Amino acid sequence: MSEYDEEAAREALRKAAELLPDDEAGDGAEVAQQAVREALQALPGTPEPGWTLEQEKQIQAMVHELRTVRRMDRPGAGLPRRRRQDQARKRYVALAMLSDPQLVDEAELRMWKQNMTVAILLEFAVSDMRRDDVQSAVTRLEIVHAATYADLTEFKQKMADGEQDDDAGSP
């Protein structure tokens, strides 16, 4: 997401939160409002509690470099794009080498949470937006926002084990 896309998404979510009715009717609006607040919290540039200002800046810089590497990593990229990607990767490695390992873990976790939140919201946007779709999106957002770095590494390990199993079963 570009900076403008992030700002547009943030404003759209704020507007959606304001337009949701109160939960007096019992229609689940409070749950939807909580999901919108969590989605706003997941957007880049939102400070996380528990980190000093300097640590927060380091985490955001690493997330920015990770995002740049990912954006530049596309098939058929020409030489200039590969050079920019390589430069971004080197900047990220330099930041990671100088930072506390907890900050590197937090940057990776934030990047994953942002990507998962966007994927969930996009999937919800193209759905029929029925009550069960809302509940499913809210539940998935709650799971993503409750995830820790240990959960992320466990998930990656399971994915790697699944790929190894698939490779072993292939003739």
C-alpha cells in the first residue's frame, strides 16, 4: 500500500466506524466497531504501546524497508528495480543488525499483521457482507491482532513442514 492508500484506508475506516449505529438494537454493531478500531490500529504509522519513541521509529523504518523489498520483488523486474530491491534489502539488514532482536521480531510481526488485515478486509469487501460474513471477518481480525511473534514462527514452521511433506510425497 502506498502512503496515500494507507491514509485513504484509515479515513474510510474512521468514517465507517462513525456511520455504524450503536449496539442498542443488538445487531452486532459494537463488534463491528471494535473490528474497525483494530483495523485502524493495524494500519502503518499507528504507534504501538510498550515501545519508546526511538524503538518505534526503528520498528517503523524496518517495516518500511521490508515493504519496499516486497514491493520491488515482482517477476520480470528489470535491472533498476532489482538494484533498488537490493539496496532496500541491504538497508533492512543494516537496521536489523544494529537493532535489538525484539525490535526485528516486532517489525516482522507488524508486517505480517498488516498484510493479513488487508487480505481479510479485501476478502470481506468482495463478499455478500451478510451477518455471518461480518462475524467471520471480525473473528479472523481478532485472531490476527492477538497473534504474537511466537505464533507467527509456529505458523511459518508448520507451513515449512507442510511444504517438505509435499516434496517428500512427490515422485
